[in-house]
Amino acid sequence: MIILDKADIEECETVFHKKLKVKLKEKGIDGRISFLQDYLDYIIRKKTTLPPDFPTFCREIAGLDDRSGWIHITVWNQDSELKQFAESKGYECRVEHYD
């Protein structure tokens, strides 16, 4: 039997995906477009390269339901770059575990 302590569990945190809930500044397609514009601006100003899955990410954001102005994005850890981006651009957000 393997017994894990808290440090082991925290290291394994990224194994299970989570959902980043972001409240859009505007509801609907305009809010999703603004979100993508803000994300592209964030990436360019940080002088980082576009993620290899950027086109897929854009399609995902454009097609998401906005649940009363909130969108849910899959992330792999609590300190996701997407969470850092959302907080830096003034979006209300939180990370939750999938059930």
C-alpha cells in the first residue's frame, strides 16, 4: 500500500484537469472577442510565443456557451498562465476541480 503525504498530493495536482471560470466583461460573442483580443495583447506585450494550440484555443473560446457571462476553460493547474492573464486584465475568475 502506498501512502501519500500532502507534499506528494500537491506535486500530483497537475495530473487532473480543472476548470477556470472567467466572467466576461461583456456577454455573448462580443465578450468572447474582447477576451481573445485581451489574450493576444497579453501574449504580445509579454513577448512570449503563441502557444502551439492557439488556433484551437480561439475556436474553443469562440464556441463556448457563456453561462450568464461566464465561460469555463480547461486548465491543468491552479497557477495556469490563463489564470494569470485573466487576473492581470481585470477579469473575475476562479479555478475549480472537476467532479
